[in-house]
Amino acid sequence: MPLLYVSVSADLHPFFLIHIKTMGQKKKSASLFIRLVSAAGTGFFYVKRKNPKRIQTKLEFRKYDPRVNRHVLFTEAKMK
């Protein structure tokens, strides 16, 4: 981790320099956004986050589709 040295005052001895650690970079998120598309063919979809390292199978949920006014199967599709 790089250190950032900041001088308190120009007339102070270099011994009194304050070292401040810079904030480290965050890790890149392993999760992806996926689209859950209605099997009823209405085009309605939900967006969900998925970690492909933990879950390798395609997601399927039974959720509410307001265009047909009932619960239907929603399957995973890639985000465009």
C-alpha cells in the first residue's frame, strides 16, 4: 500500500512529517446482474444479482407477473 507523506509545516524538522495511509482500492465485485424473464412471454422481467462462483446453475423463480396478473416461472437470461 503506498504511503502519502504530508508536511505539517515548512519550518518543522522532517522528523515531524505525518504519514497517512491512503485508502486501498476495493475489490471488484464477483457478482453479476442477471435478468429474470417471464415464461408467460409478456416481456416483463426482474433484475437480480448473482455470484457465479457460488451458484453455477441457472436461476428459476416463481414470481408475480403483473401483465398476466398471476405467478409464473421466471428464468435467468443475460443482461443486454
